[in-house]
Amino acid sequence: MMSSMDFLLFTKGPLFQVAIAIFVLGILIRLVEIFALGRSRNFAEPRGGQVIPGLKTVYKRFNPDPGTFRRAPFDVVVGTVWHIGFIVALLLFIPHVEVIKATVGLAWPGLPNPVVDAVTAITLLGLIAALIHRLTHPVKRFLSTPEDYVIWAVTFLPVLTGYIAYHRLVNPYPLALGVHILTAEIFLIVLPFTKLTHIFTAVVARWFNGANFGRKGVQS
Amino acid sequence: MAVPIRPQPRTLGDSLRQNGVSRRGFLKFCAATASMMALPPSMAPAIAAALEQARRPSVIWLSFQECTGCTESLTRSFSPTVENLILDIISLDYHHTLQAAAGDAAEHAREQAMHENAGNYLVVVDGSLPGPGSNPGFSTIAGVSNLQMLQETVAGAAAVVAVGTCAAFGGLPKAAPNPSGAVAVSDIIKDKPVINVSGCPPVPMVITGVLAQYLTFGTLPELDAYNRPMAFFGQSIHDRCYRRPFYDKGLFAETFDDEGARKGWCLYRLGCKGPMTYNACATMKWNGGTSWPVESGHPCLGCSEPDFWDAGGFYNAMSVPVGDSGNVLLAAGAGGLALGVGASLLGRHKRAAAKAGHETVTADELEQKL
């Protein structure tokens, strides 16, 4: 029988390699395919640059327009809160910084553990609220596909198991940590093949919109 | 008729007195043992009474693929301590590092102890052994393979104590690529209780604590999932670490000579495996309670856990994956680029083909077809 230490070493070792390989392979195929496909040639004379307006739109669309906020304040507030929380917990928790440093060689300062802990708790609540809202709101429920629920679970589980491992709520610890790493690996493997690709494509799409505005000479 | 100068001690109590251990010193040891085993203080007199009356149990100590570090740990504990005397006082009938006898006489001592105490003796093993599938000649004693000696000796034993990570989990000999096909004692012995006292080496008092419990209650201690005594292996190093407040505050040493290291901050980023390691170092310490690795500024290596040699670099943070992630990333990146370009070429080709295959039709032509 596999012991909890065997399990941890399996998730930290071979499974991690498989997960990052699938993730990098998948996400590069998707992105290169999109970029290399190209666009048909635009014969209209450009009325301005593209780069700066593109970046401007990437930034500006972080602010919801007033109409959206009035119609769906819950989605804007909760969506923003848990997205920021997820990114903070992912990138600024010291053990995560160590993983990134060891894997790609980049490092940056982290946040104190209690801060990340609080942010994680808020993120968990935000994700749960988002699911409840999705299930109870008739329009959202109608629009939701099975994939939406799958990616909710895939996103929620690493946060939950990370919280459990940090607080040592499950014993033995190697099992708790192994489960957390496993859920993170599922997230990585699923990412390139679902809506989670928005992590990479959302910025590209925004930039493209802004660049179009710039070319046409309208406000970006 | 030869008269013995000193009567042979019959019980532990006799022997302790003969060795000059005071009643007070002995009771202190019993109280410490009681607290170590998470028993109420009222149990200390019971332990004292039981140990006083305990007959010297016969112990056969088998050393297989080991470095003698476990024996060193035990014998180099502060001398003379009560732990040391307890060890003198168990009837250590065979221990090829410590015994005076050699060759046939030594092996004879083992056979005699097995014969005279059949069903009652304890077997202590340190070191792993070549498994049934590997060459038995890799490790032999007096021409007998470790596997055969273990099976023979354990057949009449009351219980087996696997001392050290090699005996408990395979340890260094079992580390990849495991050239000798090393296995742990519990991989071989299935029909007798096996208590694992892991550590590289284990804390000496943990070994004597297990023996004391056996002498006191005649039972084996409560064990965890790895068959280690809960009393000593029930809590992680991290949970009992005096540097834990720094972890909780997010204050870490990042090199061995930075400000954090000098101020005694948490060693997680320097590779401390404390969070996944279960042992008594943080509470019982080493060298007579002088210090322990983390207190001396070195991260915990996780030596009491299975496969700790293969669990990633000792100086890599615990979260860091094992293996060559860089090359995997490069290979996957190159593959992803190539496949992505291939996919886009396919897309372009499709688009061009669609364009070339496009036929213009007029409304008249369509009407004619209808």
C-alpha cells in the first residue's frame, strides 16, 4: 500500500513533471496556434498607433463600466475579490515562491504567512459565494455548462487543500500536502484545455481590442 | 569453591543500586519516561515498581547494512546515564559491535540466548538487509546471510524493534538506485510485532523509552501508521519547534549567514523538512538535552521519515519539486512551439484551401439547380 510519504514524493516528483509538461505543451499549442494563424490584411489606412492604445485597454477593462456594476454588483465585487485573492495566494506565498524559483528560476519577495492565510480564507468564501450565486441565479444557472462547474471545482480545490495543509487540519501532514500538490497539478493539466486559458488569452484579447481602437483612431 | 565477588543482579532495581544510581535519580527517570509516554504523573511510581522488579530481558541485537551510528548514538549518550545503565541491565546477549566474543563464540552466544529465552527475547535490528530477490552475499555475518539470520532469530522472539531509519524503512542502502536491493525489517517480518524507532540515528531515549515501556507493562507501545511509538513520533518537528512563531510571522532565514539566520528565524527556505517529519528532537533534544539541529541553525533533514534520502535536496525548501523541472519545461516548451506551429500551418492550409475552393454562384445558377 502506498504510504502518505510515497504519495507526497509521487506528487512532488513524477506527477509534477507530467503536469508541467502537459501544461506548457498545451498552453503553447493553444497560444502559438492563435498567434500564428494571423489576421486577414487590413487595407484601410491606420489612423494611429496600436501598442499604447492596446495596453491602455488592457488596463482600463479592469474597471467595470458603470452599467455592468449597476446590473451585476455581486459578480463584479466577488469576482474581483477572489481573483485577486487567488493570484496573491498563488504568487506571494513563500513556499510557492520557492517552487517557482526552483522550476523557472524567477523569484520575488513574498508576503507574511498570516496575510496570505487571511487572503486565502477570503478567496475561499468568495468562491463559495460565486458557486451559490451561480446555482441560485436563474439566468446564470441556465447559461452554465458542466465545464463551468468543473473549472470551479478545479480552481476551488487547490485553495481549499492549501488552507487545510497550512493549518494542518488533516494528519499526517505529507498526505495533506500531497493532496494539495495533486489538486494544483490537476489545475495545471486542465488549464490549457478549458476556459481557464483566459488566464493567458484575456489579456491578449483586450490588447487586440485596444489596438483596433488605436488603428481606427477612436478612444481606447 | 569459587564464590562470586559480586552477586549477579537479578532485577533491574538490584542492578541500578549496584551501579550507584540513587533512588532519586531512578524516580526522575521514571517520571520523565511517564511524561514521554504521555502517561499521567501518577504512573511514575508504577513504572518505578515495575522496573525495580523487572527481570533482565534477553536482547539480541542484529546489525545488518548499517553504519553503527545507531549504536554510537546509544552508547555516546551522556555517561553514566540511567538510559545507559538500563541498556547494561537488559541482558544484551548478542551485539557484534559491543560484545567481546568474536567468531564462533559470538554466534554461539546468539544461539544460546535464542534457545534459553525462546518466545521471550527481544530482537533489536539496526540496518537494512538485502531483500529476498537480491544476492544474499551482499551482506553476511559469519557466513550467514542477513535475511537468513533475521528469519532464524526472529522465529522465537517476542517482538522486534527496528532501530534507525535503515532497519525501519530501508534508509540509505535503499536510496535510489538501491544497488543491494535493500529492504526494511517490516518488509520481511510479517508474523511478529515490529516496532520502528526511526531516525538517523534515533534519539537514544526513544530506544530506552520503548524498552522501559516493554519492561513496565509487558506490552508494546501504541504505534502510528509507520509502526512508530506514538509517544515519541506523535507530533511533527514543526508543531513543537521553538522557531515556529517565526514561520507563523513569515520571518525566514534565506542564507546561513544573513540577518534572519543570526536572529534565529525559521529555516523553511533553507530546506527544513520539519513540517513533514515526526520525531521527538524538538522536545527531547540531543546530547543530554544540549541542543538539536534546528537550535544549532541547521534545517531538519527529515531523517525519521521513509525515503528521506530521495525526498529532494536537503537544502531545497520542502515545497520544491523533486526532479529536473528545467529540462522538462524546455522539452515541453519546444514540443509545444513545434506542435503549435504545426497546428497553425494546418489552419492556414485549410483557410487557403477554402479560399481556392470557393466557387462563385449567381442566383440564376442556383435557381437552375433547384
